Amino acid sequence: MRRTIVLGIIVLTGVIMAAMVSAQQAPAGAQGREGGGGGGRGGGFNFPPVQPIEKVKDNLYMIQGQGGNTAVYVADSGVVLVDTKVANNGQAILDQVKKVTDKPITTIINTHTHGDHTGSNQFFPASVDIIVQENTQANMQKMPVFQEAANKNGLPDRTFKDKMTLLKGKDEIDLYYFGPAHTNGDAFVVFKNLRVMHAGDAFANKGQPLIDRMNGGSGVQYPDTLTKAAKGIKSVTTVINGHTMMTTTWQDFVDYGEFNRLFLAHARESMKAGKSPEQAMMDFKLPEKFKGYNLAGGRGGPGGNFGIIYEELKGAR
Ligand SMILES: [Zn+2]
């Protein structure tokens, strides 16, 4: 009898913990739905409200909430925003920016197409220069929200293919593209002088990435793309992630590439051995340094990303 009670408590604790984990993962899940649907308007998402602006380094800030993390960079010539959250948050972003500078917002960089990163672009005047990787421009042009005439000013004004440098001297920002990962247009935004990078959702958090095949994402190319980024980008120390509450380190970014490589290797082996995605997930073991990673959550159900990577591997043969 006593044993039954103890077991019951253990089971109940497990259920509560699982519920807590899934609550933490809710923004990622919402983002996943959006990735598939391509262009949410901010309705039905489970994101916390826009948070007070936080300092990352001198002249560089971060605003959490209502979608992806927004970076705010105060350059001599004006303010550069990276990502604009879900729709209807333009004023809230502007209110936070005004707490740290009177300079106008001159530039928006979107790390990728998703509505939780581009959703409030159209709030800002048409004179604001919007810059994205060229595949992201094509993805954004397909989004229903940008079919509406009133929102067209939220579409990109300029694009880059592999690399672009914005501004001059101490304000220089390098934009890089290394190939498909979360989508086929993931930009890495490097504030050179500050040695900080906004990684967007290519490194959203320490867990399974969302692989948005509809927008050209690839679980098979994901590890190579991150490895190319890790080799091609120099002297970054701090990383702003797509969806974390705190910045991470360059080493975390390098490790994230390794995590995705291990994940892909396990997918290949498990598929070869005839295991289901669920079995692959169950026997996926990670080295000790990944102990902070959260593999639970809604993406792909109990098989996680293994299902989506299997499909991609089958298609590639
Ligand atoms: Zn995304």
C-alpha cells in the first residue's frame, strides 16, 4: 500500500514536471506552427508581453517577449533593430527604444522570415531600411500578411547573398549567410566592435531546433551550416539567441553545431537500423556537456526532429 502511494507520487511529480517543460516550450511550439503556416498575425500565440529593454553591451540592448528576441543597436547614424516580434508590437518596441536613446530607428534586419521575427516590420515608416538574406525576401513575399497593400512597407528594401557590411568604423555590422538550417535564409548578425552576434532561430535555444522545410530549412544541412558559421565568423564572444532569456556564449554556439551533428548522425544510424523516430529519440544519448539541453517538447511529438530528418534523408536518396 505504502509503495503504491510512493509510486503514485513519483508518477504525479513526473506529470507535473512534464507539464512545466511543455509550458516553457510553448513559445517554441507556437513558432513551429507559424513556421508551417507562414505568416501569423500574432493571434493565438503564447508569448509573454514585451519586456523592459536590457543592456547587452554599450549601445547594444535586447528586448524579450512577443516573439523572438529583438536586438537594439544604437549607432551614430541611428538605431538598428534586429527582428520585430509578432504583429502589433511596433509601438511597444519603440517605447522601449526611447528609454535608451532619442535617435530614430533607421534600419531593421530580419534574421529570417517567420512572423515572430518580422511581424511588426510594417509598423515602422517606409523610410526605414529593411535588410534580409535574399532567400528570406522570397519567403516573406509569399507570406499572406505582406500581400496586403497596407503592409507592403514591411517587406525588405535590400538583400544580401553571403555577406554584407553595414555602417562604418566602430559601428560596423556584418551580415552572414552560410546555408540552410532553421530556414533557407538565416542571417547571422555580427556587431563587430562589440563581439556580439544575433543568431536568430538558427540557434533559438538549447534544444531541438525548428526545421522549417516549407521555408527551405534542412536538418541534414543544419550541422554543416553551423560549422561554417563557427569557422567563418571571427572573434564573437556573446550570442543573442532567437528565443532565450539570457545571452549565450560563442562556445555554446560552437557546441550547438556539434549537437546538431550528433542528432543527424543518430538519425542516420537509427534509420539504417530500422528504428522509428520515437525509438531514435528514446535511445538518443548526449555527452555530459549537453546536460542543460531540453529535448522535450512538441516539435514532431515523441519522435522530435527525427521524423522530419528521416523524411529529408529518404528524399535525398
Ligand atoms: Zn523562426
